[in-house]
Amino acid sequence: MSNPTDTDDDAARWSAQRDALRGLHRELLHEPVPEHLLQTVEQAANSGSWSRRWMRAGALAASVLVAFGAGWMGHGQWTSRAPIAGTQAARASAPVALAFAHDAAVAHAVFSPEKRHPVEVTATDQQHLVQWLSRRLDKPLKVPDLSAEGYSLVGGRLLPGASGARAQFMFEDPAGQRITLYIGALADRNGAASQESAFRFAAGDPVPSFYWVDQGFGYALSGKLPRETLLNLAGAVYKQL
Amino acid sequence: MNTAPIVACIPALRRYARALTGDAWMADDLVQDTLERACAKWSLWRVGSDLRAWLFAIMHNVWVNQVRQGGARATLVDIDEASHELVAPDTEPAVMIDLQRCLLRLPDEQRAVLLLAALEDFSYQDIAKVLGIPAGTVMSRLSRARLRLAELMDGAQPPTSTRPALRRLK
């Protein structure tokens, strides 16, 4: 590329400069792409397709439930309508936080059944894990100690979110039951940090979660556990963060 | 989503990021942020348009935000200590180190234009789209960048002890 005002000398000079620049870090063009970058692409791609798949599954389950309630249970359907109405209210008041809880539940469903790679960095390297995720989320993170509740840290991973990076910490009990804590910055559509909120419960989309917002960050604790059990664990997490 | 076309662009993104930031760690962080954002925004990419230009545009936005927040500046700090990392194996190492150092002394926006033109063979129009500036601005920045880099390199070779050390910008 040359400017119209360039002389022949200039053109030769810029051509030589360009050749020199093309030698800069040329080895990067030929060396294999680092594994963590490949994983970033794969994860982001997979979590997208997983999310869509789960949304379809969720819609199907919901329609089955409604049909079941309407056709079979007669008056019983009114009892099942209350939580649905409640969910819609929450959706209207806090769409960002609810979407966040949904992301958390999907991430839980994707990674908690993993046998070989449930986490990117294991708990044996906890200090490095926390430093890494803190840097990537641009917030000093702490890992709650849930040993009193019978859960130990498996490790963590970094995931892409709608408004930046998200961290997922995974814990498990001696029976292998896994719960995940999902953390990320929350901003509404105007980019303003989300307000603080009380604990909210998302009934199962695809797994139950308790989620809350604190100082612009969203937290969601997800697991296939009874509501009360999950609430106690969420309380223990909240107290430590 | 088929990830192969994105993966194929990663080496070029890494080299550009490395030359832009002068730092291996920061460059791969920049690439990682770019890939995350690209995958999240994948539905916004129009099939048939230039994927490489789209990815470089995303990277530019990520980088501009980092520079604005002061994060990317920190790299200039350790250039002396990091100079051993700047060696390109199949070229004269000292020249490459000088070239990288001089590049980092260019204003950010000039460095970006120069590297997109030299490393990626983007046209003026492509660069204008990637950076979100008029094509005329691309041309003027490119000629200023070339001149400035040439001046800096003339001053840098041969290396002399009187050459001012890179200022700490932390």
C-alpha cells in the first residue's frame, strides 16, 4: 500500500519497513495454538449450543407441565400456577439477574456431570486458581469454605458470559453430589451496575439455583438439591463472601 | 456453531496482539478476551462478510477498552526485562528487539494502523472498518507511523549507551 505522494525512494523504504515488521513474532504464525485458547473457543461455542438445547428442553417440560395440570389435575392447576406467575414477576423485575441464574444453571448442567474435566484448574492449585479468576473477572474473589456443610472444593473454570467473564467454582460432597458457585459482573442494558438483591430462587432451569446480586456482581449457587438444603448452602456462601 | 474458521484466525490474532502490546501474556489475554466476545456475539457476524476483519475489529475494541482502563499501558514497564522474549528466532534478534521497542513508542492509534497494514495486508478500507475511523484518517496515520518508526529506528541503530531508556509508565 502506498500513498499517492510517495516517491520511488519512499516506496522502497516503506516496503523494506513492512518486510521487517512482518518478521516480528513470525514464529507465532507457525507454532500450535495454545490449548487454553482452543478451549475458550470450544467452551464458548458449546455453552451456546447447550444453552439453546436446554431452553428447548425447558420449554418442552413447561408445556408438558401445563398440559398435565390443565387436563388432569382440574383445580389442582391453580396451585401450580402461583409459582409460574411469581417467576414471571421476577423475570420482569430482574431480567438480567434471572438470565444470569439461567446461565449458572446451564453451566452447572454442562460441567458437573464431567468425569475427566469438571474443572480447568483443580483445588490442589487453589491459590493460583483464585488469582487467575480474580484477574480475569477484575475482582478479588474468595472461595467459600463449605467443609462444615460437607462439601469440598473440586476446582474452577472460566466461562464467557453476556457481560464479561464468569467464574465457576465446583464443590462436591463425599457421595459425589456436586454444587457450583457461579460469579460474574452484572450490568443492565444501560451498562449500569445491577442493584443489590435478596436471595431469589430459580426452580430448575435446568437445575435449581439460589441467586443474588451484591455490589454489581451476580452470584448463583446451583445443584440438584432440595430447596431448603440449597438455601442453607447459599447462606453459608453469602456469609463468607 | 462451526469454530474452525475462528480457530484458523488465532495465529494471526496472536501475532498482531503480541506486536501491539509487546508482551506475551498480555497478548494472549487480549486474544482470549477477543475469542470470548466473538463467540458470544457470533450471531452478529454476517455470513459471507470478512471474518478476519470482524475478529480484528473485536480485538481492537477490547484493546481500546483495556488501554482506556490503563491496563495495557503497564506492559511498557517491563520491556527491558522482557526483551529476551522479543526474540524472533529466524531474524536478527537485536533488530527485532529494537523494532518492537520503537513500535511501542508510537502512539497507540498509529501502531494499530501500521501493524494492520504491514502484518495483515488489510486495505485502507478494511482498516477503516476495523478501527471505526475514516479511510482518509487511516492514510494519514499510516504515513505518520511509517515516518516516526523510521526515525526511531534510525536513532536506535546502532545501539548507543546514550539512548534514553524506556520510561516507566506505571
